[in-house]
Amino acid sequence: MSLWGKKGNNDDQELWLPLVTHLVDTRYVINFLFNNWLSDGQKRILYQTLSEDETLRLVRFLGQFHDIAKATPVFQKEKSFNGNADLDNEILEKLLRNGFDQIDDIDLPSPHASHHTIAGEALLESKGLNESVGAIIGGHHGKPQSKFFTPDDQLDAYPENFYQDISNPEIENHWKKIQDELIRFGLDEVGYKNLSDVPKVTQPQAVILEGILIMADWLASCQNLNGKPMFSLIPLDKGFYDIDERERFQNAILTWKVNDRWIAENVNDVATYYKKYWGFIPRPVQLKMSTEIGKITDPGIIIVEAQTGIGKSEISMLAAQQTANTAGESGLFFGLPTQATSNAMFDRVDGWLNVVAKSQNSKLNLKLMHGKAQFNDTYRNLPEAESICDAGFGDVTVNSWFSGKKSILADFTVGTIDQLLLMSLKQKHLFLKHLGFSGKVVIIDEVHAYDTYMSSYLSKSLEWLGAYHVPVIALSATLPKEKRKELVESYARGKYGKNFKLKSKTDWQNNQVYPLLTYLDGSKLTQFDDFEKVKKDKKINIIRFNADDQTTINKIISEIENGGIAGVIVNTVKRAQALKELIPQDIPSMILHSSFLAEDRAKLETELEKKVGKGAKRPKKMIVIGTQVLEQSLDIDFDVLFTDIAPIDLIFQRVGRLHRHNIPRPKALAQPKVYVMGINGPDDYGEGNESIYEKYILKLTDHYLPNTISIPTDISKLVQKVYDEVSKNLKKYSLIGSSRRRRSRSVSALLDSQPDLKKLIKHTQNEKIKASTFQIDAPAFCKTIHGWLDSSGKELTENEASASVRDIKETIEVILLKKVKDNYCLISGQKLSSEAVTSEIIVQQLIRLPSAITPNVNDTISFLEQNTIRSFPSWQKDKWLKQSIALVLDENNEADLNGYHLKYSSNMGLSYEKVMENG
């Protein structure tokens, strides 16, 4: 009982915690988490090969034995974190008094070779524990041992780390006796006779168990939370028998458990549910889809294909409740393409969840997950769970414990899609990510919107979600059927194995009916398309329009000469700004893109929705210019649309903003029409457009896009035409697995004659190879978690990890400020020295610099860092600002950087021009 598990100081008082106490603490915590926190769905995965009693015994075993190798000389000789020599000597004296001879004199030759994780696995496996469970012990600090690990690597190579002095039988045998006693004590506590009685587990089971062990260990190591004691250290003169373990645990867990679990109730009346939660009667498509989803008994992946504005978000949230009830899940993750769309959806999920919370009189935990979540007003204004008394009214709260790597463990989460894709990226503590997702229903919005690189991560993540039997709901207005097939097959592979063959009575892969509901119910694939025919399609005229910028503006003005709202969606910020500059002052106009400060963009979005959103009081005439941000999240309505050429699915997304609402139109614009810009000639779509989208796909879009389209009838039909040809040629000419020398000369010649197709094939191949570099393997039920995270590289920050699964070009985010005379100010003009301008406000002045002006990212960062340290030395000690870099503009909101002249305006955003050199 003299072995220490933790030690430290508090207000100059020397403290410790007996090793046995920490092991018992962790056993109590993991037992609680299994019984009260883990979802029924997660338990069912564990019950696949184990009975309920066997599972609970195994869970307790992991808690009791995770730190068993702290009972070794190599650990007991470790110094305290703060290097307190007096505390370390007191502990050693305690050990000496209890029979650990010469512990103060040993000098181990390789102390760093036997961290207590790897040492614990080696010790237990050498005494009979199977390696599938041993690997969990060895990986409980976030990364399991390599696939080549054997116990002999430790025990034979570093015996002194385990037994102190193998030349002294008395000392060696004393350590062995202590270790055996600790093992016997643990086995008796959890109900095993021998280590060999511990059952083996599959790889997916091991990942969940590793996750809950890490969570339990972190909780049992938490000494205080929100100012309240948890698993505190004790004075040196106290020991294991001075602690009431059960009371200690109960007090700690009551401090931590401030939220309730979601009990997803069965939905008997779909129409009533829509009325209660959203205040409207469901549309026919919503009613039929929700009713059909309610019939699923073993939910797998569910794919909802329907046009924009039909209400897919409501379908998915109701489906989350329906499938959570059936599958036994207790949370939700809603993934979206961007921070802007995540913010918009967060408000909607918050509204839905408030009704849920009040219906079951519960405090439910909601988390917004993306890099700027702390700036979202709705999220910031959520009450803290620990500050709300149990008044019995129900509420949506934020829980401060679920932060950082623990964020995904919150029951309800809304965030960018990279949070889901990170399930497949090798990184330390990935088990927590899997633990979080394996107990939730997962909704993926705009599932068509992800490129080859991201889709590779998505496919792997779907395999693991399938292995955990997690219901997945994928939403799209424009889904290529090859993508639909890929989504379904990825999920099915994970759930049933790579050789599984889907059962279906229909040719589901080639179904082009629209709207369409596709779902896996157990091993059976079903498609539901029994929807009422649209009484009248919306006919839209497509006009190809090629002109210079001034002529384009003139055409836009002529279209709204007698009134109307013209929407102009272009593919680059620079082009949007150039067009905006040409609009006459007497014509109302707005511009919206990603190069605004967050506060300015939020104001513009609010103003835009007030003017052209649902129920808005519309101006007589107006021109709205923007980039892709206009096709996402905003519920806005244009009378006429101008758009740069883009892939066919994105064209339809943009068309979704045309005549969106049933409102009166100017007579000249009563018939919806779309002007497609940027088609300069045969196979010429302009350098800007071709740098963003694959030229081959633009060519196919141009080829198949007719002069008149019917919405919604033509949506799926035209999307399939374009992407069928893409898929066919990618398969036909794929370079993967076939060297250039092995391909026939005729095929090579054919590819050489189609450079755009060849470029697409090569790009696709490279993206798949690059994406696979740091991906975990697909679930393998017969394997252990050894080597699961081998070659994971350095530990990444949140932003670095997100960038890794998006394959985005590295850019720089800066705090944008200005200098007026001798005063540093916000762009709005407020002085930083003002009491009203807090660090929290300053850090929100973020903007991302265009990649064109930062050709050498590292040099630019270094330059800006030096300027920041010189101008704002106090930032280095500020919790909000210490890792920030600033770009300071002059009093006219201008600056020069890397040979470019930059200018910021709250109306135009950040613009730049190349500085012309004299001569």
C-alpha cells in the first residue's frame, strides 16, 4: 500500500495518492460509465461476443489493471512533475520503510524504455493475459504498441525496470511478490481466477473499450472540477485505508454528472411530431420519407435525395430520433461542409433540442465543433450545465468538461465534416473520437460536396461507423449514383465484412428516380420512391453568356431595369469584387464572400436575409454578388440568376436560390432564367474557373446542360449523365494498379488525346494515394489494436488535423487591425486600449489571407510573428492572444505585404493587387 500512483503539491502541502486507490477509483468510474453513460448501441457491440456479465467484468478489469505497471521500480523512481525533491524523497523514504530496499540508490540504465503503459501490457501478457486485451492496457495513454510488440521486448531487454536488481534475488523476488499480490487483489475484485480467464475481444470492441478506459482514467485523475473536489490527492501521512472509496467516488461523480442522457422516444405520429417540434404540417415528401424511416428495424445508412428547400434537415432530425430509439443510441452528430453552414444548422438543432429537453424535463449537452465555435453567439449564450439547478423544466446546456479531445464525447454535436473524417486519421487518442461517434446517430449534410481526397476519408469513416452499427443519415440534393453506391457499400463493408453482398430486389445502383430514399435495414437494401408526381415542374431557361465584366454588369442591370433581385454567383472572391466595383452607385447592391471579418460577414448575411430572405420586404431592385457562400446555408431568393460555370451539381445548388419562394415577381422576370458565364469557347472556361474545378467535369456539364431545365425532374437525370461519364472513364482508364508500361499503346494514345480526362484521372489517383498515407486500416474483427496508429507522425493541433483531412492549401489566419496615428485600433476604429475592447473581442478579428499573396507561408508567418511580438508584447501572456499573429493596416485600412497592396472595407472585404515595380 506504500506504492504511489500520483503525487504533487497544493499550497506547499505535499500530497500523494496510493496506487491502489487510483486503480479502485478508475474501476469505479469505468463501471459507472459503462452502466450510465455508454449507449445501448455501444453495449450491443460489446455483447456480440460476450455476455452482459462477461462484458461488465472485463470493463472493471481494465479500470483495475490499467496502471498495474506503476508497481515497478522504473515508475516508483520517477520524479514529480514540478521537480519537488523533498516530496520525491519523502515518497522514497516511505518505500524504504515498507521493504523496498535500495530503491533510493538505483540508477536504471534505460528508464525511458519502459513507460508504464508498455510495461503493464508486457507484465500482464507474460502472466497469461491475451494480447487483444493486453493491447488495451498498452495503449491507454492514447497510442497502442506497434504490431511487432511482444512481452519479451520489455522483460528480457529491461529486467531492471521491472525488478530493480536481478542479481539480488531478495530484491527481485520482493517486486515479483508485490506485483503478484496486486494482480491477485485485482482479480478478486473483478471476479476472475486467473489472467487467462479474461476473454478475447474483436478489434472494434477493443477500440470502444480503449476509449472508455481513457475517459475513465482522465476522470479518475481529475482532482477538481469547476472549483469542486473530485479525486483529490491526500496528505503523505494518510493511506489507502483512510479513504472511504465509495463515498469518494459518489461525491466525484455527482460533481461531474451535471447533464442527463437523451432517451430517444418512439415516434408514433409523424405529422404531430412536425407540428410540435417545428410548428408546421410536413410536406408530402417529408411525411412519406419520415413514415418510411420509422419502419426500419435495424437501421444502417439512410440516404435522402431531394431538392433544396424540401426540408431535408427536419427529415434528418426526426430520423435521428427514430433510429436512435431503434438502435439504442444516445446522441447526435450533425456534420456540414463549412463553418458557416455549421453555425446556421447549430441554431436549428438548438431549437429542436430545446423542445426535446423540455419534453423529457432534461438538461441536454450540446457542443459546436469547429475552429471558431467560441465566437458563435448562440453557442456562447448557452447556459453552463453546472450552473443550472434541477428545476424540472428541461434545458440545452454546454458542459465545460467536454472540451478539446473530449469534445466529441458530448451527447449532441454540430460541426464541420472534418470532425467526422478525423475518425480515419491516425492520431493520438483517436479512441476518444471513436468512442464519441460510436454512441451517436450521424447526419451528413451535402454528402455530394466532398472531393476525392475527403471522400476517401469519408468512406473509411463509414466503414467504422458500420462496424459500430451506427445509424448514418446522408443528405443531398444532387447525388451522383456512383457516390450513392460508394456510400452504401462502404457502410455495409464495415458492418458485415468486405465479402458481404447486398440483398436488394431492385437495380438500386442505377435508380435515377427523384426524390429517392435509400436505406439499409439489416442486410437488406431498400429504395422508396412512392412520391406524388410534381404537379408542375419549374421550367428554367439556361442562357450561355460570354462577355467582359462591364458588358456583364450592363446585362445584369438591363435584366432588372423594371425591378427585381439579380443574384450573381461567381467562383472567386477577386472576380466578385471586380464586378461589384463596376455597379453604378445609384443601383442598390451587396457583396458576400469568405474574405470578410466574421462580424462584418454576419451583419451582411443578416441584412441580406432581411432584404431577400423568406418573408422579407424586398427592395424594388438590387444586385447581390457573391461566391459559393451564396449557395450554402442562406435562405435567399433571386428573381434572375447569373452564375459562373461550375460542376452540374453545384449549378443546381445555385439554381436552388432562384424563385425559391412563392412570391410575386416583376413581370419581365416571371419566367426563371439562369445566365451561365465563363464559357469562353470550346474547351475554354477561363483560368480562374479551371483552377477551382476540374476542366473535364466543366466540359461535361457544358455538354449536358440543356437550354431549358425542369426542376425537380431534371436534377438527378442531368447529375447522373455528367457523373456517369466521369465514373465510366475513371474506371476504364484508371492508372491505379496498372503501370503505364502495362497499358496498351492505344489506350495511352487515347488518354494523350484527352488531356483534361488524363489530368482528372491522375489527380484522382494522386488524391487517393495521398489520402491513404495516414489513414487507419478498415475494421478487422480478428485483429488486435496493435499497430493501429503506427506511422501516425507528430501530434497535430486541431487546425492541423482538420487541414490534413481536407487537403487544403496552407494559408495564414491573422488578426486584422489598423493603426491610427500612435493608436492600435480595431478596423471599426475602437482603440485597443479601450476597456470595452477585451482580448476576447480582439481575437475575433480574424481573417484568412489569400494564398496568392503568401507564396512562402513560413516566411510570411515569421515576418508577421516578429511584428506582432514587437507591437503587442503583452499578447504572449494572454490566454486568448498568445498564439495569434496580427496584420496591421494603416488609417486607410491599407498595407503592403509580399509585393501586394492590401485593402479592407466592411462593404467589399479584403482585396489585393500586385504592386507594379518601377521601370
